[in-house]
Amino acid sequence: MNKNWLVMIVVGILTFLMRLSFVVLAERWQPPEWLTRALRYVPIAVLTAIFIPDMVAQDQTIVNVIVNSRFIAGLAAILIAWRTKNTILTISLGMAIFWGLNWLL
């Protein structure tokens, strides 16, 4: 058997067991309150780590944010999401602003 297949099978089994452990332990163990509160911030931290570098850098160099259509549209989308809490509106207006700025700049 190819070593790549063996690695994929082992990693798949380990991933399955790791996820299964949370399902099995959910009935027997409740995390402390401080951990539950802290875990609420994980999604926003991960999303921020994904999109902020793309907003301020292009081709691995930091660009001027005043003429950066990604930064301006991203900032507008953040403000729209904060005010409206509407995902579809945020994506639609953010993309419209991004395309409009690309057309202008």
C-alpha cells in the first residue's frame, strides 16, 4: 500500500476519534463557565485572522489603505454587519462597494 494512503487513513481515524470524544464526553463532562465564555469568541477571532490580512495586503505587501478597495469595502461591510446584523445585506452591500471602488479606482 502506498504510504500516502496509510497516512490519510490514520489521520482520518484520528480525526474521527477526536470528534467522537466530544460527543461521548458531552454527557459526562461540562466545561467550566470561564471556558464556555471564552469559546464564544473563537469564531470571530478565526474570521478576523482570515480576512484582515487580505484587506490590508496584496501580493504579500502592505498597501495604502486610503486607495485599497478591499480595505474600504471590508470596513464598510463590518459597519453594515454591526448596524444591521443581516448577513445577506452585509455581503451584498460589501461586494457592491468593492466592485464600485474597483471600477472607480
